[in-house]
Amino acid sequence: MSSFVEPAMGTAGAAEPYRFLDTLSYVRVPGEATDGRCSVVEMRLREGHAPPMHVHASADETLHVTEGAIEVHTPTETRSLGTGGSAVLPKGREHSVVATEPATIVTSTSPGGFDEFVTAVGEPVDSATVPSDPPSEAAVARVSELAPEHGIEIVGPPPVDP
């Protein structure tokens, strides 16, 4: 029987900030709080944020834009999402996002696990400042190195220059 029987809550003051690639990210609800069923990560994106094209092997990913605007890229289309917009990306499908302006998104994966990737790849930071530069080569290499351990396959470069 699952140990997830009570609501799992996240609060703004309880989450540690991480620099994940070129984002400021907070694990709002870790997968361990839901017995692995889902996880919730808030990501603050600089304009131009563009992770590599990738596939989540076993997790559906939901993106909700709380501020700003992004584009969701797949091999066959690009769709724009502004404040209040949401997208659900099915597991096993190649995708990426591009911040067309500074944005904040809430990313939820089901089952959980993306939170563990963020904390494994990211670096805890003291300042709650969104990075202004593209990710370093070292950060990109760390993503590529650790992605397979988290059920993520990097399948191509970012859809635009970061």
C-alpha cells in the first residue's frame, strides 16, 4: 500500500534555490512526498532559456506558465504559451522549451523524479537571482552525463541558440 495518503504541500519559504542550467529552480513538492507519484518544480527562466531537445522515458510532464511566455518545441511544431497557459507533454516524445521573455513555469512530472534530476544536476545558490547568462559548458555536460540515470535522453541540441 502506498504511504501517500495525506496531501503533500510545498511552500515558497521551504524550498532551497538551485541553479539548474540557466534557471533558478525550486523543488516545491519532491517525489518522495508523494510516494513517487509526481513532483513539482518551479523554474524561473531567463529570456532565451533553451534546454536541449530531450525525452522523458517514463514520465509525463506538465508545464504551467505563471508569468511570462515560452514556446514548446517538438520535432513537428512550435506552440506559444503565455501567462496562464499549460501544456502536457507525453512520455516518450521529444520536446524542449524556449523562454521568449523572462518567465516562471511550474513543471510537474508523473511519476515524480524530475525534482531529483534538478537537485543532482543543479547547484544550491544563496541568491534568488535568475542567471543572466546561458548555461556553462560544464553544466550542459553534467546534464548529458546524469540524464540517463533519471530516465531522460538528450536527443539533440536546443531548438534555438541559448
